[in-house]
Amino acid sequence: MKQSYVYILKCSDDSYYTGITSNLTQRLNEHQTGKHKDSYMYNRRPLELVFYAEFTDINLAIQTEKQIKKWSRAKKEALINEEFDKLPNLAKKKF
């Protein structure tokens, strides 16, 4: 089975970028070297890989990436810091 990866990069401007790839090493190199000049991260280098998860089901990887992209900064940081118990309470919207 082919591996897929969902990853979070911390940018030089302190923002986070969430992506998906089938080759994590190659994709990180593309981000760091600025292969795509029109990308979100081109002017936000250097970048730091702060989280990644492996998947054998590409559909689950895509679903997870989309979910994380909607998360608040606090929730992403709880994931990055492996504070999994905090995730359910860190909803994006305040009620």
C-alpha cells in the first residue's frame, strides 16, 4: 500500500501550513527550496516541519487534511504538542 502523509509546517511568519503528500521528504524539499514561486509559503521560508501523520488510505488522509485546515491555531498547536486531551474542547467557534 502506498503511504500518504498529512503534515503541518510552521512558517517564518509564525503561521501554519497544512498539506498532504505521498513523498514527505521530496515535498519538504520543494517547500524549502521555493520550487513553486506562487505558493503560500514561498515568502514565508524557512519552514519547520512540526507535525506529520502517516496514512495507508488516501481518502482518510485527504479528509484529515481538510479537517485540520479548518481548525483554530490553538487546536493545531494542541495537536503539534501532542496534547490530545485538549482537542475536543478547542472548537473554532466560541458559543
